[in-house]
Amino acid sequence: MNGVLPVPATAAAIAAAAARLRDGELVVFPTETVYGLGADATSERAIAAIFAAKGRPRFNPLIVHVADIDAAGAIAEVDDRARLLAARFWPGPLTLVLPRRSDAMISRLVSAGLDTIAVRAPNHPVAQALLRAAALPVAAPSANLSGQLSPTRAEHVAAGALAWRVAMILDGGPCPVGVESTVIDMRGPTAALLRPGGVPAEAIAAVVGTLAGTAMAKGAAPPSPGMLSRHYAPSRPLRLNATAAGPGEALLAFGPDAPADAAFNLSPRGDLREAAANLFAMLHRLDRPGVAAIAVMAVPEAGLGRAINDRLRRAAASGDDDDFDRGPAAPCILPDLEDGPS
Ligand code: TXA
Ligand code: MG
């Protein structure tokens, strides 16, 4: 027995996928960052199906995908600062957390009961065509089971359990950016980085002046409910800042000085863009029998390196980390607390 097989994202396939979305079904589609598990953001039932399919805790809200700034303005309060960032980085790997418009026709489950909404306009021709054909705001988390590695190729989705739970998988080839969008909280007087991602934090700071960091006190409710320590994880242990592979380990190298026995090199020339694009696909390939653990060389903590290191640190966090099994600690402003990572 098989799950749904990926179909090439032709115009006809995109039209069929749009119809499935309008019927409240789940569709996997490519974005420039990772593959998304999409559903009609206005349908409570369709959104509930996303949480069920992923095994995602309901306190972790979803990003709503729109074609452009006008569509964002129909569901969220877009102020001048947000408009400036959107003008500079949309369509692209930037998600803005904005106040939800009181008349927004968006499922409450999407934003986990918060009065905010996370929106982004993806920069991928298939995602753009799908959003325009469906003429709906589309909620889409990464198309992986909760806590697992994000998919950057249609095959990653087809190989997993989600393939049994969706109506269609649109294949648009490898995702060019390879790490998820940067998430910025735009509500306070200072914009705050909630998740490093495909737009370097430095580039955002250059537009808005200062960007508050993410320092998260242990035990405090995370500002972004998705900021659970363990996340994006292969099933094998991951060792950071390695310089060589230990016994049973496969080495994921970075840069020109890699040992000759490295399994893969994120970027032999030390290019962070190339490394981000390769990150999840290489982790997927190393997460296999015969590999006891994955050792990863250090990646510089700047630009896209921040997003790469964020994903690697979360993947390496031990399973009994306090956030992993219990979710954010009290006091928790979010309803319907369940166990587990996103
Ligand atoms: O690149 C991406 O962003 C991909 C592609 C598919 O667009 N999507 C993605 O979604 O990574 P997901 O669900 O894996 O991550 C969404 C992140 C989580 O960390 C979540 O907590 C945060 O965005 N988020 C969503 N809505 C929020 C809100 N209202 N306030 C704060 N954080 C929010
Ligand atoms: Mg995800």
C-alpha cells in the first residue's frame, strides 16, 4: 500500500490542488523554504486536520500564506513598519506576526487562540500560483510530523506518514532556500526575532533599526509557542561542533577544511546560502540505518548561519529536555495545552 505520490506541479495539477484546498482538504506544496502542509485558513475543520495529521500540539500556531501585502491586509493590521519589511522582503522567507484584524475570517485554531496572526507571502512560483488559484489564505506548517525534520523535497514527504494523510503532494523540485522563514514579532515598539530563518536577522535589522533577540528565560512561556527546545530532529543523536567523526558517526562537514572521510559537506566553499539549501536534505540522508550518530562541524553564527545553527541546536537537544515533553511552562496564556513539540 502507498500513500499519495507526488505529482509534478503543472498548471493542471495546481488547479486540481486549489480545488482540493477549497474543499477543505490537505495539500502539500513547495515554497522557497520548505514544503508546506496547506489547508484553507478560514476553515476550522481543515485546520483541525492539519494539527491531527502532524500530531502538532494545538498551542503552536500556524503561519498563514498569502499572495501579497494586500491579501495580508485583509486579515492582519499592517502598520508602516510591517509594510516597509514586506516591501523589502516579500515575496520571500519572512513571516510577520501582526495583530489579527477583528473582521478576519480566519480559523481561531490557526493562531492558537492568540489575538495575533503570522503571515507570509512565499516566493515560489508554485506556491504563488496555488494561492492565486485557490483565492484563499492558506495555513501551512512544514510538511513533516511534529518534531521531525522539515522536508525540502517532495520525496521527503512521500517517504513519511503524512503521504497517507493528504489529498495531494505537488512536486516543485528542491526548495532553493532550505530553512524556514524568519519569524518577526511586529507588535511591540521594537520588532523582535522569534525564529531565525531564510532572511538574515542582520538584513531585517538594517530596515527596522534594532531587532530584539530571542533570549527565553527557562520556565517562561515562549514568546513564540513554536520555540520548543527540541525540534527539527532526525531520529539519530546529533553532535555539534565536531572536528572529526567518532566511531559509528557520520560527519556532516562545512567548509574547505573538512576531513576526507566526511559523509557530506554542507558547502565545500563555506557558503552559508548553499549550506542552508543542503541542510535538511543531508540530515534526511544521514538519518538511516548504519549511522549511529551524526556529527556536525561548526557553522559560523552570522547571516543564514544563525538559522542553520538554530535548527542544529534544536535537533541536538536531548529528548528529556524540559520543553520537549511538557510544552511551555505556566503561566501559559494559550488554551488547549497538549504535550509535545511542534
Ligand atoms: O518557511 C516557513 O515558515 C514554512 C513554510 C511552509 O512556509 N512554514 C513553517 O511553519 O515553518 P511552522 O508551522 O513549522 O512554523 C511556524 C512558526 C512556529 O514557530 C510558530 O510558533 C510561529 O511560526 N508562529 C505562528 N503563528 C504565530 C503567532 N501568532 N505568534 C507567534 N508565533 C507564531
Ligand atoms: Mg516546522
